[in-house]
Amino acid sequence: MGGRRYIPIIVATLLIVAGQPVLWAIARPYYMTQITMSAYYALVVIGLCLLMGYAGQVSLGHAGFFAIGGYTSAVLTTCNLLARQNEVPITCFRSLGLLVERQDLYGQAMLCFSPWAAFVAALLLTAGIAFLIGLPVIRLKGHYLAMATLGFGLIIYRIVLGAPVFGQADGISNVPPFELFAGLEVNGRPPYRVQNYYIAWAAVLAAMLLAINLVHSRVGRALRSIHQNEEAAHSLGVNTFQYKLSTFVLSAVFAAVGGALLTHYNGSIGPSEVTVMKSVRYVSIVAVGGMANLWGALVMAIALNVLSLRGNFGTYDDAVFGMILIVIMLFAPQGLLRMPNLRWISTWFSRRSYG
């Protein structure tokens, strides 16, 4: 029976594979680019769905974790260490294979950290910061936690906007492709559109698989008990603080993965990825999909992000997401897919996920 939880994963995989040639056949290659970018943003939503829907914690700072992942990868893969190549730390990094030589836009030699080293550093840094931030703020509840994480997001935004190392208002460009293995690389150039479509969706499906297994484990049961009644869960011996903190760190790492991969895909990152409205957007998407509905959150993440990336909302983009959050909280607090007319969709996935 436990294997039935993977049926939605199989269905999603088939839809992804079938959808790629359709996108290519309708002569709209940029659709594939938008869906690929939306997949990376969906990683943030999946982590936030675990935090909000299962641990019952609201975060308005996940754009900050997304930015930490992206900016760390960007800084480490674009900093030129050639002038310091004889210094002891640099020679140690080089001997460990953490540095690579490449050329910048003008053909000048550069010595930078490899994308793999930068990616691992981004995840470790994000996890460490999330742990340090979570130690004090995760004890807060309700709007107090939301305000604390909002403050964290604002701090990250001001640092990014003011520090020259992060490019200030211009951001960081010339970020190299992320070479994975067997000729695959995270690269947004036209010849790599198809393989990056599959790379992005492979990352999303891997995140969904991890999240689904977590939800169905002993940890998931503990998180659901915390969400229902934290005091009762604590009285039954559940270490509520540890579970909430671990989920907070995991959700931050999900966001960092999305930020780092999207940065390599776009070849750049800017301060627009760190704004408060970005965090509000992620919360809105989780609310629309359903607080404890991973598949609903994923579907809404793709749909709403594609609409946003295509410019459907124009200059009112942020206002639309703010309005969506208000409307959902007023008329469908359990999520759009749990409204009577659409409940069958959520039921279909739930029966197979919990079968």
C-alpha cells in the first residue's frame, strides 16, 4: 500500500516527458524557459509548504534564503583569485580541486571556485544561517514569527543592495554554467533548453520525493501533531522545538537549491530576488495550493509563476499576489484545490499519497 504514494510522482513524470515535445512543437521555445524557471521557484514553495503546512510555522523570509543560495554561488564562481594564487589558502583550495580556470567576458583569465564547490558552500552557508536564525525565532508563534522572519528578509535585502561584493543594485552577472555530469549542465542558452527542462524537473521531483517520504515518516506524523496542537504534542513527548527547527532549516536549504540553480541558469542574479514581495509571493502560492498539500502547492507554483514570468500581470505583479493572498485567506483558507468544485483533484492525490 505504501507504494501508492509514488503514483503521483509517476504521473507527474509522464506528464513532464509528454509535455516537452508539445512545448517544442508549438514553436514557443520561450515557454520551456519560463516553465524551467518556474520549476526552480517551485523548490522554494515545496520547502515552505513543509514548514507552513506541516510544522505550522509562517515564514516571510524565504526570499532571503533563496538569495543566499544564489548570491553565494554567484560570488564564488565569479571572484577572480588569480592575483592571489600563490597564497596558502588558495593553493590548498586548488590542490583539493575546488578551483577552476576560465575566461571572463573579455577573454581575460580567471581563477574561481568551481560551481560544485560554490553550490555545496551555498547550501552549507544557508543551513548554518537558517539554524542560527531559527534558534531564537522558531520559539515564536503566529504573527511574531512572521515578523521576525520578515525582519531577516529585510536585512538580507539591504545587505545585497548595499555591499559592493554583491553588485549592489546591478547584481552579479557572468555567472558560469553549472556542469553536472555526463555532459549535462545548468545553462540557459538556447541549445541547452531541452536538457535544462529535464534537469529542473528532475530537481523538483527529487524534492517532492524527499518531501513525501518525510511527510509519511515518523517525523511527518510528529509535524502534523505539532500543527494540530503543539502543547498536546509536547505533552506526549514530541520534541517540538527540534522538529520545527529541523523543518525550518530543511525548507531554507530547498530555497537555496532553487536560488543557486536558477542563478546558474540565468547567468546572473539581482536584488529583485530578495524583495519582501518575493517572500509574500511564495506564501501566497502555498496558501492557494493548500497549506498541507504538496501537490497543490507545486501545481499553483508552476501556474502562477509562468503567468508572472510571461508578464500577464504587468506592473501590478506584486499587487496581484498580495490580492491573491487576501482572497484565499477570506474565501478558501484551506487552499484553492480544496474548494468544493475542485476538491476531487486534491482527493485523488491524497488517496494515492496516503494509500
